[in-house]
Amino acid sequence: MSNFPAQHQTEEPGREHEMNPRPDYAPRFPGSGRLKDKAAIITGGDSGIGRATAVLFAREGADVAIVYLEEDRDAEETKRLIEAEGRKALLIRGDVRSKGFCKQAVDKAAAEFGKLDILVNNAAHQEEAEDVRDISEEQLAKTFETNIYGYFYMTQAALDHLKAGSAIVNVTSVNSYKGNTTLIDYSSTKGAITAFTRSMASNLVEKGIRVNGVAPGPIWTPFIPMSMDAEKVANFGSQVPMKRAGQPNEVASALLFLASEDGSYFTGQVMHPNGGTIVGA
């Protein structure tokens, strides 16, 4: 059963280096070249699921650009971890709510690596609200602009570089399927991401570009101590059938599957690393 020390962070979007215990990002197995000489860009790549995915992609042979908002210490650590796997790492600091920034970030990554094969849309924002009337216009705008506008902007920019055989993986959420009592705006954006994934898969299938999603359940990332009160953190994840929160490296393997040729017959699909919650696919 989950039993984290009660903790809370005040700086958005959260700091992995301040968490107790630290999330488990480390790949579990030796690499087998599944992404050999591929080039990937991952939003929200400095920590949490983004970090675990970046390090796993590097172990499997990819050069990785990570886009992050402003968490320099976490981003530098992720860069070190990618380079320790023998691959190139590129840090790109900025806000995915800006279409101009997304274009610059994608073009910078493609120029650095000479190409772009994989886009992972992962950056997100969430704030709890007990009553929908308490969700301000500012909060609503920030949540939608980060969680769905950013996915649109990054995808639009990436399509100038992606080609047949490329892959897009979007991180949605179990809340897309079941909702969440206190994350109404966040859950709404995750539903939009699921629909976006299916629509883009249909749109790009004839170009040979696969688009899939991953819908995590409760995962121990900086989001949790940043967006929840200390007592909720202490019991985080205990509500799912497995009675525990998942770790970022338990999600990253699903992203690797969908980004690699292992997932060559998957498009428009969503995988569900959620601790046993049964949802509609």
C-alpha cells in the first residue's frame, strides 16, 4: 500500500530533487537497440515520466531533446543521465503554451540531431479544485493551453520533420476515462488528448506516421507533492487495485513500445499503466 511521507511543494511544476522518496526513473533492463540512431523530443522531459522516458530512449539508442519549463536542476540531471547512456542530450527551456516557442524547440532539435523521428507530448499542468466554480479563468486557460494547445503546437511543428516510420506518443491519463472529482479541468484536457490522438492517427496513417497514447494512473512524479496537500500525498495511489502508486519507469516502457518498431501495428491506440483500474479502451 502507498505510504509516502507527507509533503508539499509550492513551486510549479514541481521539483524531482526535493521529493521523498525520489521517483524511480532507471531503466530496468539492458538496451537492445530498439531506437538505434533515432532522434526524439520529449516535452516535460526534465522529471517524472518525461525523465524516465528520456533515459530509456537513450539506453535504446536515441538522441534526446528535452523541453522543460524552468526546472534547471532537474533538467541538467536528466541531461547527465542521457549522456551517461552514450547518447546526445539537448536541453530546451521554455513554455509549450507558446506556438512560436514550440516551433523553435522542434526546429532546434531537428537541426542539432540532423532529423526528428519521435515526438513525445508529455508536459502538463494540474491544480485541484473542490468546486467547479472555484476554477478561475486563469487556471482554466493555463490548464488547456499547456495540456492540449501545447500538444497541437508541438505536433504542428514536428510534422515539418517527421516522415514515414516516425511516431508520436501523447501522454493522456486514466482521468480521461473515469474523470476526477477535484481535477475537472485537467481531466477534460486529458479527454481532449485522447480524442486528439485518435484523430491524428487517422489523419497521418497514410503518411506512415503512427500516433498513440499512454494513459497513466497514479504515478509518483513532482506533480503530486506540488498539486496535492500533504495528507493526500501520504495516501497517494492506495485507491487502485494494486494499492500503490506507480513509478515513472513503469510507464516509460509503454512509451518505448509505442515509439519503437515493437509497436509497428499500433496507431490510434492508448495503453493503460494504471495499477489495475479497468477503463474503456
